[in-house]
Amino acid sequence: MSTTVTPDTRAEVTLDTDTVDTIAVLEAQAESHGRPTRAKLTWTQEDDGEWIANYGGYFGGSIDKRDGRYVASDTFGLVVGDFDSLELAQAQLADQLHVMLPSVIRPVA
């Protein structure tokens, strides 16, 4: 009688933040055909020059006006970008949230 032994070839892998972000974006794009619409995104102006995003009931980030430019930061406080207008900053943050928070996405009534 013979027994086949298969060695365990699993390895532990450590990924940097950029790689994890890239994987999340690729997975979101690959699954986008069957996904529901984006979660509801609302904005609240907290102070003069500061807007807070609510994405599907969760803190989605903020936009701060600095020296005539609009700086968008995501849920984790990471800067998404620096924009010429509030509308561009809001649109870019919305796109980022849609990819970053797929578990929040659900049909919008």
C-alpha cells in the first residue's frame, strides 16, 4: 500500500498599502457589472470651508478649502486629491468611496 503526501506550500505574504488599494480597485472593477447602485452620499457643511461626507450612513471623509483649493480626504484620513472646485473634489471622493467601501453599497431607493 502506498500513501501520497502533499506538502503544505502555503506561504505568508505581507502586502503594502498601495498593493492592497490596487487589489481593491481591480476587484471592484471586475465585479462592477453585477453590483447595485452606489450608496446614498450626502454632504454637510460643518464650517466655512469644510464639508463632511456621509456615505450610506457611514463617515465617508471630508473636503477642506485651503488657499482656494479643495482637498479631499477619505474615510481613513488619507488625501484623495487637491482640486480646483468643490464639485470635482466631491465627485472624486464619491468614486473613491464606491471602491473603498463595497460592503456599504446597496440599492438606493
